[in-house]
Amino acid sequence: MKKYNFDEIIGRKGSDCFKWDALPSMYGRDDLTPMWVADMDFRSPDFVFDAIRHRCNHEVLGYTMPSEGYWNAVTSWLHKHYEINTTKESLHFIPGIVAGIAYTLLCFTQQGDKVLVTTPVYPPFLNLPNESGRELVCSPLRIIDGRFAVDFDDFERKARGCKLFIMSNPHNPAGTIWGRETLARIADICERNGILVVSDEIHADLTLPPHKHQSFSTVSPSAADNSLTFMAPSKTFNIAGLGSSICYVANEAIRKRFFGWLDALGVAGGNIFAFTAAEAAFANGEEWLAQMLDYLNGNVALLKDFLAAKMPKVKPVLPEASYLAWLDFSAYGIDHKVLADRFINEAKVVMNDGTTFGGEAFSCCFRLNLGCPHAMLKEALENIASVINS
Ligand SMILES: Cc1ncc(COP(=O)(O)O)c(C=O)c1O
């Protein structure tokens, strides 16, 4: 029985929401449909609001700490969904995953150290090494049968001399699931080269059935021993504005060093609503999540059918996890700048420009966010198609 209504169009303008309210400052107009920033236009779950409202009955908002209930909800979720068997001692709150990756860079690498990523990739993976004086090393992914794949010859060559590999697992853009075999090869190369692995698994909970997520930490004992894993309820339950993420580190020495650093930074205290929301989400979220993933699968099917019918020259990489699709428009032969301008000013749809995921190699590619009601997606696709086909 369907309990939640993901068809509802919820006006978000004027709620200080980045996706909608930053449009005038970013694009000079506010009559755009935002299919960019990676959150969803769905109502966040009722059980999260109930928990926040309940907490507000106590009217002191002083310093807080994670409760046993929070830790139980987190460890049960990790065990049930990913076979990560851990206790709270191997976990640490972090306010956000981008911040967590920044703390990792500062803790485990020095200025000038090489940091490996696979492109195209979520832009902060490029910006963090660049802005912190590390040397960014990019290994381009290949597209095989409509899926991103690691080019292991290139990856192995580029890995030499690197200190850290920042991995998006599943991969943003396009929610590619890295299977056990790929992850095991990555683990092997990184271990042989003395490279610490950061596995950003923020999109893991959004794995679309029948796909299955594999946490890097569960590939082998040595992968677990040589990695930090970041997860969060933020994408899963559409509560990214609360800043509530988790770091899992199996290796005791890495853990001591990293968790000590996090405590020194003063981020361990978290915030009341982040803990409250995360606990409520993990403890009560199974049914909401299952229905939401079913709805997202409907959007992926809608996109696939629409492309085949109305924009057959677009080469897509469709999500196996998350609500992000990677669309390559280059077969239409339209100059990248012209295309980007027409999407904004004629189609009035905002997608993320592919160049921000790794440079000019990705011009004419755009990342489309499908985390919205079917009707909104359909209208945006019609508008994109009318620009492409005119
Ligand atoms: C791969 C990936 N990591 C991290 C983030 C952001 O995480 P946070 O808001 O916790 O910093 C995103 C958001 O889109 C993402 O796609």
C-alpha cells in the first residue's frame, strides 16, 4: 500500500533553499526549473518532523551529544543494509561529507601530495585538493555499455606516488554502482601503492532495486583496514540541510589519528537536530525509503523512454543509485556554450554543466537531477527537447 505521496508539488521558493532560491544570483532569473543541486523536491519524512517537534518540547538548546538511541539506530542500519558490523567506537559524527573529506586531506596529506580521483566526479573532489595545495591527479572513467567503468591501465599508472584516493561509491555523477570486482581491484592497487582510500558512500542508501550497493569496507579485511567510509542520512531522507553525517573507520591507528583530529577541530559535538533527525530516520525509515526508491525508479524509466522517443541522440548514463543522470548531448553538434545558454534561457531548465565535473573533456554533458515529482521531470524534459529539436 502506498502511504507517501511523491507526486505532490511542494513550493520551495522562499524557504532559503539553495536549489530554488539561489537561481537569481546564479543565473540572473528566477523563472527556471532547477534540476541541479542534489537534493529532492519531496517532503522530508513525517517521522523526522515528529522527532524534531518532540525535541522542541524541551526548551533548552544547549550543547548536545549523540545518544545511545542514535548510535543504535546508526549501527543497526549499517549492519542491516551493508553488513558493516561495527560499534560506536569505530564511528564518528561529522557535520557533512565534504567537510569530512577536507578533514581527511588535512589529517593524512601534506601540501604538494598527490590526490587521485576518477573523472567526471562530484566537483568538491576536484576543488578540495586544488584549494588545499595538494596535486590533483585525475584518472578519466570510460563509458562501456552505458555505464561508467574504471580504466585500470590508466588508474594503475596514475596511482603511483599518490597518497589518497577519493572515491564516490556509488559514483556521482550518474549513481554508478561499483561492484565487488572493481572495488577489489581498486583496493589492491591502492594497498600496493600505499594509498589511503576515502569511500564517500553518501548515495548508497539510494541504490535502486534490483541493484545492490557494496561498501568498500566490506570488500576484504585489507580494504577495511586501509579506508575511511563516509555515509549519511542526508540524501536518503532529504534532510541535507541538517548536516548529519557519519564516518566509519575500522583500522584502530587511522581511527585514533582521525577521530582525535575531529575532536580537536570541535566538530564532534554535532547539533541537536542533526542527531534527532538521523536517529528518527534510521530507526523508522525503511518503508518511506522503499516507496521513494520505487518512485525514483519510475523517474528513471520515464527518462529512458523520453530520451528514446524524443532525444534519441543523447547518450545517457542512467542511475543505478541516486537520482542523478549524466546526459551527453554532443551528437547534436551544438557548441557547448550555446547549448548551456539555451538550456537556461530557452528551456529554462538548470542542469549541472559537465565541465564542472572534470574540465573540457565533459563539455556538452550535463547532470540532470531526477529527484522530483514525475510531472515536473516530464515538463523539464519537454522543454529540453524543444530546445534540442528546434
Ligand atoms: C558524492 C557526494 N558527496 C558529498 C556530497 C555532499 O555531502 P555533504 O552535504 O554531507 O557535505 C554530495 C552532494 O551532492 C555528493 O554527491
